[in-house]
Amino acid sequence: MRTLYLDCGMGAAGDMLTAALLELLPEPDRFADKLNTLGIPGVEFRKEKTVKCGITGTHMSVLIQGEEEGAEAHHHGHEHTHEHEHEYTHGHEHGHHHHSGMHEIEHIVADLKLPEKVEKDVLAVYGLIAEAESHVHGVPVSDIHFHEVGTMDAVADITAVCLLMNELAPDEVICSPIHVGSGHVKCAHGILPVPAPATAFILQGVPTYGGGVKEELCTPTGAALLKHFVTRFDDMPVMKMQAIGYGMGKKDFETVNCVRAMFGEGEDKTDAVLELSCNVDDMTAEEIGFAMERLFEGGANEVFTIPIGMKKSRPGTLIRVMCKEQDREKMLRLIFKYTSTIGVRETPTHRYILDRRTETAETPFGEVHRKISSGYGVVRAKYEYEDLAKIAREQTLSIEEVKKLLEDV
């Protein structure tokens, strides 16, 4: 099992996670150059080696129109002032600054032409931030707007981490309890306690702790990325490490200011998941299909239905959702929102899974990803469906014809 362990003993931020994951790659400079070809408006990624407490690591800067956002006022140790520009405004204009809502964010991300999975990950992470701001400010998500420059900075950090996670393709992501810092942080609306309200909202259900460091150590972007990708929060598992990455923050403390990422093979071939089940007999097929879509978008591992017989001889449907334990509350909310059930059953379970990795092949049609699964005496290979579908559309071929062409290359 390909395992990624994140040590967040000094918190987490988008730039630190980007740098830590980048160091796990065999050719980090090449990937950093690739980030600069994404075409995020006005954005340049800059990778630099840095030393803290005698440890060499990587710091990632995001330059907007050639300048680092918040360069003159780093009020916390990791990202820039954009972290607290993600706040409610009474419209798209506030003073002389332009603000973007989720609709504009979706357009920006769509223009980047990311792989479908990566695009969904980026929007899901942004959705967590928008939901947190909505709750904190007591307004609908549609009324949340993001500061223009901060938007580009955050889109850059979030997109970079999502691309790196797609490249590494871990089977499980385990994270330490998160050190959030202590004290207060200055934002556009005044001085707020650490963790900032949006960060605290995102980290509900996640093991966190404060400490003697009077700084904001975990930012909203860092919190949202961890909430989205982490399988479980726990101590470091038994694993054979293959690569270690240090993603450095900007400030210096007595403790090395970094996120440490460890990547390798875990020995446990089982995966703990929850089964959430409910029975319904008064929903149409369209309504059930819509509910399944929302559950998948919400992060469910699997959603499926089974026809059943219910009381009073009524035909019904069993809806079963497989999810990570930390997603329990979110899945329950989605089930009750999008189905007509008045009760949900929970069953903890384990699944046995094959080791998985993703290979990238250069073909006459561009890059094609292939998933390799192995273990228990078997090896299986399967091309990424979205890659096949893209080639099939462009070449006016069937999926089977594309597969044959790739096998013949």
C-alpha cells in the first residue's frame, strides 16, 4: 500500500504542503517548471532551497504579477495575507479591489485544463473554504467573495497540491494531529483568535492542539487541503520509507518550521471504512441518482443501491455509502439532505485492497495514465478512463479502438 504520512507538528499551509510533496518526486525541478505552464493568470511559482534549524528543505513562493503577496506584512509564518482576505463582502467590488465568487473560481479552474479528478479536487477544497466563510459570516455561500490577488495565490497553492497528490497517487494519506498555534491573528475585519474562525470550522472533527508558539500555524487553505485528502489522523504507521520531503514556512522558530512528508510502502493491506445504509420507498429513480451524485461529490468512497422489499409489501431501495471515518458527519448530512430517509445505520468494516500505482506513458496522442494494481498473487493494469475518453472524442473512435491503438504503440 502506497502510504503518505504528513507530520504537521508546526501546522500546515498551502505553500508548505506544496514544497513537502514536491520533494517526494524524483524530478522536483521538472514538476515545478510544469506548474509554471498551467497558465494561472499572473502567477509564477518559485522554488528555492532553504535551511531552518540545520535542516535543508524547500520553500515555494507564489508571485502575483512579479510580486509576492503580502511580502511586507507576513503576520503569520506560512502563507500570505490572502488567507484572511477570503472573507465576505457586500458585492463584487469593495473599495478599489475586485472580488471573485465561487462562480468565477470555477471559471478560472476550468480554464486551466486540468485532469478531471484534479479539477474536482481543487473545487472541493475551495468549497470547504467557502462553506467555512459562509458559516462564520452568516451568509449564503453564493455571497462569499474572494479578494482578487488572494484568489490567484490560493488557486495556485490548491492546484499545486492537488496536482502533486494526483502525481503521487497514494493509497492512503495519514496525518499527525495538527498544531494550530495560539494567540491572535490580524485580518481585514480586526484581530481574531487562533485558530481563525474559518480554520476552526474546517478542522471540526480533526485532532488539533495549541501550544507555546504565539502564531497562526495552520491556515484555512492548509486546513481545507488536509481535510479533503487525509484518510485518517493518527500516529506515523509502520511503513518502509522511500522518500522524505521538508516544506518550509517563512518564519523561524525554535522548532523547525516545516511540514514533513514521508512516502513509502505501508505494511497493512486493510483499509478501515464505514458503511452508512438507509432504506427508502418514496423516492424516484431520478432523485436517487441525484443523491448518489451528491454523495460522490462529497467524498464518498463508494455509493450503490440494492432493490429490497419493505413493510406493507412495498418495493424499496437500499442506499449504501462507503466512506472514511472522518467523513462520517459530512456523509450523514448529505444522506439526510438528499434522501427521504429518517434513519441511517452505521457499520464499521475493513476492506482488503491491492497495492496501486499510476504510470504515465507518452503516446502519439499525448500523456496517458495507467493504473497498476498488485498483491495477493495478481497484477492488473487499466488505462485511466478520462484519458481514453479524451482521445476517443478527439480521434472520433470508440474506447475499445483507442485501447487497441495504445496496445499497438
